[in-house]
Amino acid sequence: MATDSSAEVYDLLILVDATYSMFNYLESLKTSLPKVITISNLTNSFARIGLLAYRDYSEANRNNDGLLEWSGWHDQDHQADGTISADTLVASATRLEPIGGGDYPEATKTGLARACSLMREDATTIVLLYTDAPPHCWMVAEKDRGSNYHAEQAALKATGSYLGYGPYFADWVSACKHLHQGPRKAHVFCFLDQSLGSHPINSGYYTYLSTITRGACLSLTNAKPHSIAQVTVDVLLAWMGTEKAGTTNTVMPAKLIRYKNGDTIKKIKDEKDPNANSYFWAHSPAAKAWQVIQQNQESVKLKEQLQSNLAEIIVDSDVLKKHLPRKKTPVCGFAQRYAEDPHYKSMVVEQLKRIIETDVTSMSLNPVFGVLWRAVCNDRENPARDGLIAAFGLHVDKIADAEEKVQMKNWLEESYDYAAEVLETLESIPQDEQYPCVFLDPTIEFQAARKKGDKYDDDEEDESNRSVTAFRRDELLEIGRSCDGRILRRLGKVLTRVTYVESAADLPAHIAATTNAEVPKIPLAMASKKYEWKFWKMLLHVVLPGTMLSARPATVLAALAIRIGLRPLFEVASAAMLFWRERWNNLEVPETWNSSCLGLLLDADTEYRQQMAKANKEYSQTEDALLLSLDRDLFSLLVTYQHTGTNLLTTLTAEVGWTPDKARMSVGPVVTCRGCSYPRSITIMSEKTGGKCGLCVVKDWANSEQRKKSIEAHVTKEDTAASKATWVECSMRTCRAQYVCYNPDDLNVRPKCHYCRVQSNLREDQRSNDPAPTLECTKCLSKIIWPSEWRAMAPQPFCCTACINEKKTVVAIDTNAEEICKENGQTWLLRNDNAVLKEPLKRSLFHTISTVGPEVFLANVEILPILKQEAVLTIRGKRIRNQPTMIAYLRSWIERRTAEKTLCSLCFSTFPKSRLQPACRRRGCHQQICTDCLNGWYGLNTAGSIINTAALFCPFCRRPPAAQTLASYGMGIHAVGDLRMAVEERGQWIHAWCYDCGKARRYMERECVRGAPEAIERWKCEECSVSAFERARRAEDEARQALELANRLDARERFEAREEAQRRLHVAQRRRKELECPVKHCPGCKTPTQKINGCDHMTCSMPGCRTHWCWSCGKGFDSGSIYQHMSKEHGGMYTGGAGLGYEYDDEDDYD
């Protein structure tokens, strides 16, 4: 322990005003209380911790949320009966509800009396008091009959109240003195709301309380829960005597209130003593009710008297160190206790884990946590250490605030400085084991040659030309979290820069003259079990002193050395990997389970087996090597699986049969129709009609003239198989049958054969996906309509008319594996027996392997399997003719562990195809751009600025983008009212986006400006500006009138007026919010919902619902049709507004 508990015992009691106005303070307990408990556990500062809430006597008769709420004592050692756990204590704080508080003062005296009854004589109690109202003292209390003041006086003066301590607390001065001089002693630290702390007449009571009890009084300048919690923790740490982490003098959102002169403070007899007026409001000269001027003068004089004796100091680290009372014996020695006490060590790990998961930023701000964190980092024997470090890095990466994240990473880097430990280890190596060794020669520069006089511009220096000594510690340690190419290139550069020497004789003279502190020399002997394989752990110390890797990242670094063929380090790297061989297949280490890390391990294993085979002809490369054989098979399959997913969009060239699009060529075999007597193509002859063609069989002609015209079009009775005709192909994906069209001029839609058209008239069970009678061409594999009655006329083997006429009937089209899977399923690409993969190729490797399990994955999954019967793949309904070649091409990409990259059409940077998105999702526009360009183009417009109408359209085809594109990347421009007007008038007017009403409004005429207008921010339209000014003027007048009225009232009436004003304000605010944000119910789960801003596309956030619905009409839709509904039914995505205007059937399908 840091202190002797028998000599100095402290309890901590949090006393909080839980009336209606204290919501933020009760919320702050949810953040501060867990930290306080953790600090107490780690420092043994407090034997017991408790929470007591008080309200007022208007709530005395309530069964729940009454006058007092006591949590019970939390005892860290659970030695006393009736104590509660830490979780129960925190739950008590969570359950507190802000209720009541009929008049302005609250029952603080009763709260302190109850606190005294809970305290004990053999310990000093630290009381943290949170309030925003004065106690029921004589000068501020309402004293009419039935008031809370008289109720409290009666309760406290009752015989035996609060274990007999009640009468001491009926008077404020008596209460303060009893807490200081009585048998149960307390130091009271008061945390006052700014509304109270800025009025000395009301706050003086707490300044007096803190002064008498040797505590401190602070007025909080920021009432946000997080701010209150941070000040609480900082004050407690300062009282303990711990130094704030770092050297920065941090300013806190609080003021310390102290008396300038306390010479007469001990002479005060009671709360009515006129001598107390220099400390708190105790006495006011008697005056008649009509003597308003005299009363106001006395009030002003009293305020000046109180204010003149107060010093308000902005709180920072130095102020706390200088003025705050301290614990007699400062807490210290955490690191030493951690090293010596196994029980304390396990508790530290548990507490730090909880803090990391709940509020990782407090690690850098809290000196107790910081000291113990460094102790854990230095304890490399602790099996929980690596897990804690990984968890810390993970939660730091989740921090949203960029500046806060950088600060945390810098602090974390300082935690990893092991320079002293490494130097001690190097000095302990015997002389005969110090060689061979490696070092980084500081006189050798590995940078591009420069001409004399050239200077480096640090801002322009890229990664490839950075000196290895310029790398930061966090950059070097990244290998513990990731093995992507950027990190491996960085460390590969480090490995190739180090110098290897075999003996002391080989050491350059200038290096031999240095110490290990100046130029570290890492002996290869340390790559052994004797030295706990520390060579690879300490190798990066030569680049940045103090850098040390944990065991797993160190072994990954060894694998990299083997992979790049670093011959001098091959043996020691192989030894390190062999030692770690059985630990790679561990699902508790997610950093291993990614294609980069697994690929590196496989490459190192392959290099090792090749080297062993060269050295030993009989070496079997199928046996265990750097990896176990089963792990090798598993890792190889996982890497292949991952790269199959990344190659789903890689361009594949498929050879398919052609698609005649009103192509003119020979009509082919003809049959004379028995209806019209014209020689017709067999492709339009109708079955079971007595030899009639389709034109004669059709009955739905508009009139006889149309029928006659259509039958006689483009045909003569002299036609033969060589006559020219127009060929088309059925557009149905499952049909794709080719046939002759005798009326091509009337075909204004995509062609559909007669057999597919009649499907809609049949019952569901009578329909077919391939209804047309066809023959397949043996050359191009195209399907030609050929009714069965005329099959005898078909040539054997069958060859279509196009092939006979030597048309190019096999064409190459670009596609990808994803498109082929949509049409054919994934069985050709992936064997997924027993459906063990619930979402194939969509989740990370770690999620996949941890969900499925290594054995199950290995037994049931195969990439590009060899099927007993080769699957027939089609694209757009056409059979792929070069299927083996296409699959082999895809396999080559997968085996090379790479994926096709392409250019962004806007910035021309190269990206994997999966990172590019359609520019507008409109049919016919095939441009793909990166996410940054999407955000940069459609996100040019912001609230309060000039509207760039060009950014409302696709940068390429200049059409309005699909709704979901603008909604995703448009920074809210899709929700701007009257946006269409801005578009229609863009030639005459410049429009701006009003910051207040959120609508597009005219800003200036274009003829009035030459060039681009100056940028504007937070612009408001004229209507909003006028109304805002009017509201401000009225609010100022009302405030002035209220102030004048308050000056005419006595204390009692003033408090009544304040309470009534608060009630009226609360009602008015509630009504206004309901009018501004009407409530509607989700059509899926009926949850009440408010729309604060944005477009009318609502997505229910309730688990299990996720319904997409329209705010305007309240109807539910799926995610694909909601925008179409809003555009067609409501004229746009904004209630009362209008869209940019285009038909949704012109939108491409990218789903």
C-alpha cells in the first residue's frame, strides 16, 4: 500500500443536490464515479465510498425519489457487513432522477446531517458536494407558514434526529463547525453551478463551509457532464498529491473561490450574526416595506462587502497544487507495489482494462493510470500485457476527435520507451557472445544523390526517400497491428540498412570507438532461448533508441527478413520463427488473421523450404517447416479466399455469341405461309396453326389497314433464303432467341419474342423461363427460333444463317466475376459445402475464421473448385465460350495476390476497382470515381454558403445524379428547399443556402458581379435576418423589464417569481420543440420519431426494424424504392420542395 491505513483512513461521500435543475450533475456521476472507484482501488485512498442525494421537504412524503436517497457504503475489501459492490454503487448513481425543489433554497442542511450520521469517528470523510442553490438559511429561505424552511428546522431539532446529530445542523455555522470539530470529521469540497457561484449572496454559505472544514469551493464555468466529471477527478487527484501527467499547465473549466481576509471568521456565532456578512448573507438592517430605495442600497452595499472579500482564481494545475488542501501522506509507489504484489498486479490489469474500454482518453490525463500503464508495459512477463496494449491501440484508433487521437498516440509512444532496459541488456552480454552483431552506421546516408547546394524540403520528402532514423516510434510499432505493403516497405528499408559484422576485427574503427548508448550493437546471440529471443524484439532500437517489440511482432519482423532474403540474418530469423511455429493458429490474436500477415508467413515458409531443399536433396517440402503443414494449408486457403473477394471486380474477357440489333442479312430457310401466301422465315412460323406465320395468327390489330400493312411489309412472293431481312434477339435474359423482324420500323422498345410475350397470360405453374422452340448453332452457340414442325428442314449439324453468311458471330465483352455470379451463382467460384460461410466473400478473414473455425473452413471451402461436371456459365443469358481460359486468367490474379486497379475518372489516381463508385448511377454514364472525388464534387455546397449549381449535376454526363448518390455525398444539399428554383434561375441569379431556414434564396444577380463572388459563411436570407434581429430585440426588452421588476421585490417574492418563470419557460420550450419537431410513428415498429433536419427519407434505428419510410406520408418502402416514391409522389426529397428532375427508370442498377 502507498500509505499506512491504520494511521490515516479516509472515506469518500458524494453529496449531490438531486432537484430538477441538477440533471447535468447527475449525468456527470455516470462518468466520474467509475473513475473515482478505480482510482480508489488502485491507490487505497478511500476505505469506503458512498453516494447520498438530497432534495427538499416538498418531496419528503414520496416513496421513490424522496427527500434523501442513500446508496450504502462500497467497501473495497468487503470487510464490513451491509456493504455494496462497485457495480451497485454506479447503478445507484444511474438511477437518480432530478425531481422537485419547490422553492429556491434546498435541504442542504438535512443532507449534511444525514451524511454526518453515516460517517464514523475512526476515519476522516471527504465530502464532494454538488449544488446550484443555497441552503435554507435565515436570510435566503422562505419563512411563511408551511414553508420548507420550517419543515427542515422541525425535522433537525427533533430529539434524536439523525443519530442525535440533527440539532447541530439546524444552524449553518453550527453545522460547519461540527463537521470540523465534532467526533465525526469531514473535509467538504463544494462544486457550485455557475448560476450560484456568480452570486456571492447565495454562494457565500458554501465558501464558508469549505473554509471551516478545510476543503475548497469551486464554481464550475462549464455545466456539461463530461466537464463536471473531469474537474471532479482532477480535484481528487490533486488532493491525493499526484502530479498531472505531462508538463503542460492545463486550464480547467472552474474557478476557485477563497476569502481574502478571514480574521473574524472564528468569531461568528450563528447564521444570523451580523459579523458574518463579510463571508455570507447573515443579516440585513430592518426596513419598512415602503423603504424600497433603502433596501436596494443595503443590498448593493452587502454585495460589495461580500465581493470585496472574495478572490476568484481560474483553476489550472498550478492553482490546484498551490491552494488545494492535500492528503497528509501523498499516494505513491504504485509501480513498486505492482512489481511486488501479485494480487495487486491482477487488480491493476482488470482496472486498466475497464478504463481502456470505457474512456481510453483518461489514461493520458490521469497520473495514477499513467504510472500503472507504464508498469504494465515494462512487465513483459505478464501474459495480459500484449492484450492490454492491443486493446489500447484499438480504442485509440476509434477516437473520433483527430487532435485528441494524435495526443493519445504521442502519449502512447512515450509509454513504449525502453531505452534503459535495452541498454542494460546489451551491457550484460558476455564478451565472447557480442559478435556477430548488427548496427546502424550513422555515417552512411541512404538517400538519393543531390547536387551541391540543394536542400531538402521536409514537407515534400516522401516515404520512399525518408531516412530510417526519421521514422517515429508509432510507425515502427505498426507491424504489431498490420502487415500491409506500406509498413513492410518501411521495415524492409530498416533491415536492409543495418550493417552486419562477424567479429570485433570487422568492426569499423569509428564504430568500435563508440558505446552501446551512442551506437547500439545488437549481438545475434540474443536470438536464442537463453536470451528469450530478444534479438528481434530489440532490433529496432538501432533505428530509434527505446523501441522494443513484443514477441509476436518481433517474429513477424523475422519473417520479413527471410522474405526479403537477408542472408546474414537467415538462421536467427528461422530460429525465431521455429520457436513461434505453434502459436500462429490462435484466434485470440486478430492481427494475424489478414491476408497481408498470412501471406508474409507463407512467403517466409516457402523461402525456408527452398533453402533447405538446396542444402539437403532429400528434404521434403511437404513436411512441417516454419509453419506446421496444416497451418500452411489453412493460411494458403485463407489468403486465396481473401484475394478471390478482392478480384470480384477484376475485368474478365468473355467470348459469347453476338446479339443482332436490327442486323440486315439473309433471311435463311423460308416456308410459304398458308395464310398470307408469302415466303416467311421459319423463325416466325407459328406452331399448330396449319402452317401459318405469326403475323397471320395475331388477332390484336388496331384495324384491318394496319394488319394489311404489317403483313405486306418487307416481303415479296419471290423471296428466297438469300433475300435480305432484319434480325433481332429476344431481350429476355433466359431466352435470347434470335428471329426475323418484318416490321423493324415499328419496333421502338427492346425486342421480345412471341413466346415470351404470351407468358404473362399464363398461370404461374404454366410459365417457362425458356419457352421458345430453338436450335443451337454449333459454331456461335446462338439460339435460333425453329418450330418443331419444321425441324426436318434444319441442316445437320445445325449452323445459323449468320455463321453461314460468315458474319462475326462470336464477340468479346468485358465482365467480372461478380456479374457472372449474379447470373450463375457461386458454385463455379467457391465450394461452400454445408453452407458454412453465411456471407461468402463479404466479411473479413478474422470474422470468417473465428465464426466458422479452422477445421471446418479447411474441410468445406475451396476456391475455383474442379467440378465433376463443369458448370456452364452464361453472361446476359449467353454461354461463355472461353470459360477455361477466363477462369485461368482469374486464377492468375488470385495466385499473384493482387487485384486489378483502375483510374479514377476525375483525379486520375489509381485505385482497386472495389474503391471506385459510379459517378452518378445514371444509365449510359459509365464513369467511376473515388470516394474523395465524390465527396469533393457533390459536397462542395455547405449551409450558409453560395450554391454551386454545377456540383448538383454529374461532372461527366451533366445530368442530375441518382438520389442515393446526392444523399450520400452531397452534405445535405439534397434536403435544401426550393433547390429547383436555384437550378432554373442559375443563368440570371446566384443563389445561397440560408443557414437558418435551410432553403435556397436569391443572393445577387449575375450581371451585378464580374467573376466569382467572394465566399460567404453562415449566410442568412433577409427574412431570417430580420426575424432574428426582432427576436433579439424583444428578448433584450423582456430581460430589462424582468430585471427592473426583480429589484423591486423582497427576497421571498423574488424566489417565487423565479420559480414561476422557470415553470413557464419549461412549458414554452416544450411546446416550441413539439411544433418545430412534430412526432410521427415508424410504420414498421410504431416507434415515435422526430425529424430534426435532413431529407424525408427516414431509416428506423430500432434493432430488428430498420424500416425505410417517407416522412411526408408515413409509408414504408425498401431502400431501393424510397427515393423514387419521394420524387414521384412528393416532388423531391424535401417536404414541399421539388427534385432536380429525371425519370427513375433512367437509373442504372448497381446493386
